[in-house]
Amino acid sequence: MSNFPEVPLTLEGSATLHQFFAFDWKAWRATAEKERASIAEEFMQFLSWAEGDMLAPKSGLFSQLGHKGDLMLVHFRPTFEELNQIELTLAQTRMQDYLALKHSYVSVVELGLYESTRKTYEAAASKGLEPHTPGWEADVAESLARAKAAMASRLYPTVPDAKFICFYPMDRKRGEEKNWYSVPFAERQRMMHEHGMIGRRYAEVVKQVITGSIGMDDWEWGVTLFAEDAVVFKKLIYEMRFDEVSAVYALFGQFFLGIKLPVEKLADWLGGKLT
């Protein structure tokens, strides 16, 4: 890989938006009951529209735990324009008056191709193509197009019917002593392979969506996990902390935990009942 680009190839899919709201319970209680019912119905219509296909929802609502907020909305869309339209449409609802956006995260579903990058570059080189020449770029683009078609279901996810969600952003260290971006490609490839093996062991109980956010938000990646048991998040992330790529090169942001809130249960939630 000494003569090849140091940047691993990636595939991008759905534009992704996470929204975290605090709910103004005092203002809600002060609103007349008939008005509350009308506002709730309007909000449920918005949520149903945002979800789209009930069997393959592109948005999901969660009741958030802790002081960081009360409601979490997660959206997967083909384009960033559609994400922005969701924000604008929500802003037109009367429920917006009771929602204070505490945090948000913008990113794009990303599949890192550390494993296949070497093969792709070597295949291009075997044809006599030099890095970054038009022929090289065309050959790499063709390889990526094939991979994107094969991995479409992972690149364009839906919100699974899982009880719990965990979201957190993360970076790779780039300080004076430890800098991920100065590590040779082969070493990064080895570490990422070992890191990925841990996640694969949890594949039956955790659905993981990795999103890239370099140039889009404050961190480099976002990680969204879905599972039926919240304790699994702790076990998975704790085990990964001992992995070299996390122990030496990872930085983590805030963690957010939520419980799935089906649209039809919203009225119960607004009345102080989760189920």
C-alpha cells in the first residue's frame, strides 16, 4: 500500500438526522384538554407521515431517559433536502411550541471499506493504472458502484422494531502522541478488522448503524445502536473499549438512551404513561 492513497474507501447511503427535545410539561398542563387532544392528533399525523411505510419506517420516535431530553427523533432519508423538509414540517406543527431542541446530529450512513480498499487498489494497479489518474478513478468508481448495489440494505436502513436505542458520536485521536491519521494503512486495516470482529459477535442482538459526519457535524462519526435489552449496549461498548483501536485511538461524546415510542402510544406518553 506504500504507493496507494492512505484514505480508505467508503460507501455512503442515507442522510441521517438525530433530534433530541426537551418537552415543556408545564405549558402542556396549562393547555386546555380539548386543545391538547387536537395538538396531539396533529403531531401523530406528522409522525405517521415521517415514518412512511409502517413495515419499513424511515423515522422513529423514542422516549428519552435522563436530563438530556424527553423525546428523540431519528430520521433516515435519501437526501439532505428531505431531512431539512422534516425539520421545516415539524416546525409548522403546534407541538413545536412545546418542544425545545436540546441537541441534534447530522450525518450520512457510512460503510468503511478497509478490507476491500487494498484489493480495489491492487486490482487497479494490476491493470497498469496510476493512482488518481482518470483511468484509476474510473476503475475505483466502478468497484464502488458494485459494492454499493450489493450493500444497499445496509446503506439505506430503516428504523428497526427494537425497544431501545443508544446514540453517541465519536472521533479518532489526532494529537501529538497518538494520531490515527498518521498510522500506516496496513496497521489501521488490522485494527479495524479486529474491532469489527467484536461487533459481529453481537450481530444477533444489536443492530448497528454507523454514520459519517466529517464536515457535517462536530464529531467524525455517529453510532446508533438498536436492541431489545439496553444492558447489551453496555456490554458491547465496554468490550470494545479494550480493543486496541478504541483503547488507544478513540474519543467519545455524550451518550443518549431512549425507549421506542410507537405513534399510537403518544397520547399515553403525553398523559404520563409509557405503556
